[in-house]
Amino acid sequence: MKKTIIIAAIMLLVAGTTSLDARTKKKATTKKAATSQVIYTGDIANKVIGYNGTTPLNITVKNGVIEDIEVLPNQESPGYLKRAKEKVLPQYIGKTVAEAKKLKADIATGATYTSEAIIKNIQMGLDQSKSTGSAKNKAATKKKATAKKGTKKRR
């Protein structure tokens, strides 16, 4: 009798674990995979010059939101670069790509050229982001704009 109860308990335990495992797997597959993208601006913005040269960046975008902006090795003066990074980068972190593209970021006083180069790099990098919209959406927007032009009445 004790053996039967123990075997029954083990079978229930195994069945419950299998059922739970199947539900967990189902939830895991229904979740959307996080889309992450790192945009390197060294090639895109190679003509954007700060005070002492180019300021390449790595912009990390996850699910359409800017998570991190890393300033890569460059020739800018460390003090001015630090000032520009501390002022400019926090304005973009946490924003969606669309919000960041519309942002008129403040520049760091005393590090104007470096700040402007960082901002330009960010803007050019975000133009390359996958989450800025598909070509189909851009074409549709362009089509609507041209349709509006042609509907003006002449006097």
C-alpha cells in the first residue's frame, strides 16, 4: 500500500513538472525577441569634424529606444570631450529614435565644436537605424505629400 502511494505521488509530481515545463516553454516562445542594434558612426559621419577631428560613436538602440551612446577613441581634448559627453549624451539616452531625431539638443558651453560633432554623429547614426520606418512607410508618406500638392485650387 505504501509503495502504491509513493509511486502515485511520484507520477503526479512528474506529470505536474512536465505540464509546468510545457506552459513555461509556450510563454517563452510567445514573447517578442528584443531587437538590439549598435550603430557605428565612424563610416557614416566621417566628414563630421569636432575641434580636433572626427568623433565616432557606437549608438545602442534596443526595441526602438536609445540605451547607450559610447564615444569611441578620437583626437578631441579629454577635458572638452568630457564636458560635451556629460551635457549631450544624457539628452538622448532613454528616448525613442523618433523622439531623438526631433530633439534640439543643448551643447556644452566651452566645448561647442565637440558637442556639435557628437550631436551630428548621433543624428546621422539614427538616420541609419532600423526603427526609423520601412521604405514602404516612407514611400506612402511621400505619396501622400505629393497628393496634397496636386489638390490646390487655382484662382
